[in-house]
Amino acid sequence: MTSTREHSPMRSPRWALLPLRAFLGGTLVYAGLSKLLDTQYLDDTAPLGVHAQMLHAAETSPIGPLVSLAADHSIVTGLTIAFGEIAVGLGALLGLFTRLAALGGVLLSVSFFLTVSWTTRPYYYGADIVFAFAWTPLLMTGDAGALSLTAWLRAKARHRLGLPTHGTPDEDVAVQKDVRRRTMLRGGLIAAATTTVGVSAGSALALARRPALSPGEPAGAKVGSGQVIGAAADIAVGSSKSFTAPNGAPAHLLHPAPDTFLAFNATCTHQGCPVSYVGPGFRCPCHGSTFDENGQVTGGPARAPLIEIPVEVIDGQVTIT
């Protein structure tokens, strides 16, 4: 007697890729939205913006000239990357043109590997090459109709034509082509409408969140916030104090000498992980980059120093200038 467990839908091989779809799709959507909501991402003057990151990556990337060309159009490139991630992620999550979404995922991951992760040693510390291979099962098999918007559209098309939900081996080729055409058309209309609304709203949001230069302020200039970090007397020589920079980034204030205070953005210049102060320098827990008390690189894959935040003591208070 056959067990009912053998016929359980969730035991069917077509459901096996659902966890992978959920992880890859969710990660890409999150990555794209994070870029659009990051006030530094499209800021050409920000050291951690997409423009600065591309210029930095171009120095060591095997496709350096192409990356430099993209950096000359950083806003378009940055938005293309962000919306590409969101589109690929939604395609995987919803099962809409899943193979095409997987192809996009492979291309994005390979491009990130050739730029952002190219200098990571050993190579398996970089996530991008892992993501590139993780997309290949979906590229080869698609979503197999499991929780798939494309499968639902195909079923609706067959229903309108008076056909059974699933095709049969002897079904006329012309009928199959008609079902495929109707499915692609409706799927394309959904994708086009979503893209139009999403790109318009997302671009407006991302551009509106860019810091604006004051009238007459040259590109690259930074206006001090006047933010007080703490009383100078409360920070002993040789100690440090963590604080939040005006742009919301984590930061550290150092007191290396009696008359010297130094402050740094605590964001690693390699891939943006928060660094920790381990006195007398900093260490990134993600990929092992290290920096001295002046923010200069002393080891690991990072190539650029930590971003220094100008400070001075005003009326006994350490203040960002």
C-alpha cells in the first residue's frame, strides 16, 4: 500500500528550489532597496558612494577601463544596479521569468566579483562568486511551476482557451505556441507596469535623498555639523569613544596624545562593514582589513584609508567642524 507521504506536494522535486529562490530573491531586493535609501549612494562627493567605489575598484579590476567609464555616469550606473537587483530579486521571488531573472543574477554577481571582490584573498571570502554559482540551478531549471506567477498566468491562458490546466503530449503545437504567447504577453505587461512605477518612484526617492551642496560650495566640500561628541576631559589619553556621525554612520573618536583628537568613519572602505577599534588601530571583522590609529591601511583587502572626520576642541568640547 502506497503511503500518503509519498504523494505529498511538498516532497515533490519541484519544491526543492523554493528556499534558494526565497534567499536569493529576498537578498537582491534588500540590496537594491538599501542602495536607493542610502543617502551616500548617489552622492559623487561621498567616499563610500557608488562613484568613489567604482573609481577605487577600477584600479585593480580586470575590467578597469569599463568600470572607469561607468563611473563617469555614476548616477545612471548606480540606479541601474539598484533597480537591476530589485528586478532580479522580484523575478525569483514571484516566479516571473525565473530563468531570465537568474541570468540577471549571474551577470550581477559576476560583475561584482570582477570589481568589488576581485582583490579579496582567499577568493572564497568574497560572497559574489558564491552568489554567481548559487543562481545556476534556477538558470538551468527555472521555478518548475512552484509558487510561480508565470505558471499561474499560463494556467489562466489555458483556461481562457478552454484547455485543461496542464498540456498533454499530443497537444497541437500551434495551441502550445498560443498559450506561450499569451503567457509571455501578460507577464511582460505586468513586468513593464511594475518597472515603470518602480523606477519612477525609486529614482525620485533616491535622487531626493542625495545631500545637496550649498550655493557656491565646491564639489567634494563638506560642511561641519557642529555636533558635540563629548567633553575633552572625559576622554582619557590613549582611549576611544564611539559615536554616530551626522550622516548616521558609526564613528570612533581617538585621543592618542594630550593635545590630539582624531575621529574616523568606522565604515571599512573595502565592502562597507563596520570596523572595531582594537587599539591602537582598527580591524574589520568581515574580511580582516586593519587600519592604524591614523586610519591608514595596514593589512587585508582594503586599499583606501578610513574616512577622517575633522574635529576640534571648542570650549572644552570635542566638536565636529
